[in-house]
Amino acid sequence: MKKKNIKVINFHKKEEYSYKRKVIITDLVFNTLIGIHDFEKEKKQQIKFNIEIDINPLLKADENDLNSIINYESVINKIKLITKKKHYNLLETLAEDVFSDLFLSKNIIKIKLRIEKPEIIKNTSSVGIEIIKKRK
């Protein structure tokens, strides 16, 4: 039996690389009213944010279009506004408000958020929470 020369045609271009991009904000500090104790409701205290934002890998950065990226300056400004908006009893509630605001961007797939209170408990450098949320 004679073999036929058949050429396979690929219609879909395969990506040459797998791609993962993050926005990272480290040790962002604001003074805000947060906590369950009476003294925490009267005096602002320092809170520190560390955040990693995983971005849609299909989003390609374009220098002429800021909508093609997740702008870390915008993220910082959003967090700043949230911390000024009201008194939070819990870091967890503050975190949920940050998640709600940031996940408005459909290009964000996952957020790892760490919030710490560095000055509240003696004999510690900080206490806090870390939450990871991923879009389904």
C-alpha cells in the first residue's frame, strides 16, 4: 500500500509562551479608624496592605492605552478611599470592600490581600489577616 502525502493544516495559532502577569503592591500604609475597642474607634491607627493581583493573561499591555493594564496607582487610590470611607470593626470587612471594588475590573482573576495592624499588640511586629479570592 502506498502512503499518501497529506499536509495537516493548523488553523489556530498556538501561543509561544504561557503568560502570567501580576500587579504587586508592598507595604502600603494608611492611618485609619479600625477595630472593635473603644480607643480604636477614637484614634486612627496604622494599617499595612500587601496585595498581589493576577491579571487575565490575554490582556496585552499597550503603552498608549492605560485600560490595557491594571494600574497600581489606581488600585492604591481605591484602597485609600475605602479606608477613609468609614470605621471598620474588622480587617475582614475592610478586605471584602477592597475585593468588591477591585473585582469590578473583569481583567482581574485573583487577588491575594494581606492587611496588618503593626502597632496594636505589644511583643509583635504586626497582626493581621491574609485572604485569597479567585474569580470562578
